[in-house]
Amino acid sequence: MRDGGAEDRGPQGRGPSGRTGRRLGPSTTRAAISTAALHEFAASGYEGASVRSIGRLAGVDPALIAYFFGSKRGLFDEVTRLPIEAPQVVSLVLDGERAAVGRRLARVVLETLADARNRAAMLALLRSASHDRETATLIRLAVVGDVLMPITTALDVADAELRAELAMAQISGFIFARHIIEVDAMGASDLDRLTTALGGILQHCLTAPVGN
């Protein structure tokens, strides 16, 4: 979806709705929509957020969402995209002693969550997954398929797929508990303490013996 057209002609241009009057520039409008959408999706999930509510929060005509992003799904996919490359994460987690692989994975998770935009994107994805199968599939493929399975495969452990899924359960549960339910102890703990605690759990999932 290109950013050009009548919206580019300056503050008095005519937008897709046919309305006239003072308008933001294209790049500012797009950024305002993205910011509002991320807030709405993080708070309400994909199903709960509406194009109208996003437009209202952004202070723009809702028609501009289709103009800039094509659809609500296109907008959701763009604002929830994390600036993380799976091969780099896998390499970082595997680079070091096997006994600390869980801690390194926990560090990646927590440092990603420390960024407000990344945190909002992850919350939007988690809130949406329980009601939107497309989002659930996306998370499963991106996290289990592209990150955790390559890690467990490289570790050459039995039940690699089960371990990857157990690690995913711990990570998603941690994010849900700390940032959606907002349990007190997790919110009050510092990064190093949480890294140690979550890292130990992930280490067990990734390398400890699995019972028959």
C-alpha cells in the first residue's frame, strides 16, 4: 500500500473520505495510526480492537487505516512485527555453555520485553491468540518452529519437539502472568533475578531428563 495520493498534497488535501480541512502529513498520520493500533491491540487483542476505535485514538478518519495499511489484519501484522531475527536468537542462545542455555534464552525474552514497543506487540499477539487462529498459528510457527525447535535440535536432546513446546508454554505463561495478570512478585523483581528464575525453568525444559 503506497503512501502517496491526495493525502500527500499538504495539510489542506482531500483524503479518502472526501473530507477537507487541516490534516497531518502522510508519515505523521501513518505513525499516529500505528501507535494507536499497537495500544488498542495490546489492550484488547485483535478481535477486541476496532478500526473505529483505532481511528478515534489516532485522531484520524478510520478510512485512512485502509488507505495506509490495506485492512485491519494488515495493520495488525505490521505493528506486531518484532525486530528480532530468529537465526540470530538461536545463535545467541546456543553460544556458550550448555548448562546456561536456559539463562541465555531467558535473557533474550526479558530484554525484548524491556522495550515498551516490543512488550506491547507481544501482549497484542498473546491476547489475540486465544480468539484468533491465524495469530495462534503465527506465534507457534515463529516461536516454536523458528526459534525453540532449532535450539532443542542443536542440543541433540530426546523429545526435542516436546521440550520446545514446554519452553514456549513457560515463556508465554511468564509474559501473561507478569504483564497481563500483573502478579506482584514478578513485577517487583529486577532483570537479573528474573533471568535466573526463568532461566532455571527453561533450562529444565530444554535439557533435563523427560520421564517415560
